[in-house]
Amino acid sequence: MSRKYFVLHASFEDDEVLLDAVKATREANYEIAEVYTPFPVHGLDKAMGLKPTRIAIAAFLFGLTGFLTALAITNYTMIVDWPQNFGGKPNFTYPENMPAFVTILFELTVFFAAHFMVITFYLRSRLWPWKEAENPNPRSTDDLFVMEVEVDENAEKAADFFKKTGASEVVITEKIDPNDFDTH
């Protein structure tokens, strides 16, 4: 037997009303699937109970990888493989030549951090180039705030709850879980 559930899209016209509604929704033990906003709303992540991001750690690790790659490349190319004497500098020791490589070290550190951060963001957010938009209401990119909540039953009761929290409109959609089909 497949599982039926309901998806509610509660629309709000003010970000402060949305924040209060998110807090009330969590207190009422409804699980918020997503919130669509036309601009970032300060404090929304905490109100939704989202964990802090670890992307800064990833940025540091990507930058460190770029820095170590730059060290290896400059050491190999300028000291090991093809040592050249530029302006009387000794070419057999890396630490004495390192000030000449600061630009390369900096650029590869920033290059690795920036590019791999973008790739990580897209992978983590599941934003593929061929993915279609999941925006339930086109106005949420202009002037409307939409909260998406999934409920198993009592969709009308949930809709009344969202009307009381300040929702200007509540749209109920019935869904069937495609992963929960009975094979008998």
C-alpha cells in the first residue's frame, strides 16, 4: 500500500509574520520541509532549527590543498626540474626562494578555495544544471514568502493552523510516496 501525504504551501506577505509562523509551526510539531523567500531573512535558519553550516571548514581545507599544491609545483618546477639563477638568488633551496613564489602560492590558494567551494555548494544543495526549479509559487521570487510543510493526515486542521499564524493563502496538495508501493 502506498503512503499518502499532504503538502501544504502557506504563503505570507511579511518576513516578520513568516518568522513568527515558523516558530509557531515548530512548537506545534509540524515538520517544515522548506521555506522559499525572495531575499535572505535574518534569523530564519535558527527559527527553522537548521544546524550551522560547516562550509567554512571545507573552505579552509580547499585553500590548504591549493597552498600545498602551489608549494609542490613551485618546488618541483623551479628547484628540482629546471633550476635557474634569477638575479643571483640561490636555486638549490626552496625556503630562500619562497618569497618569489608568494604570488603563486596566494593565487592557487584562492583558486582552489573558490572553485571547490562553488562545486561543493552545488553538490550539497543538489543543484544540477538539468534540475527543474522547485518553486511552488512564482511570487516567492518577488514579494511572497512560502513555507512548505508535509503532513500525513488532518491537512484541513493544519491549513486552519497556518491561517491563524498569519498565512494569506494555504494550498493543499495530495501526494503519493513513489518509494512506498506495495509489490503484492
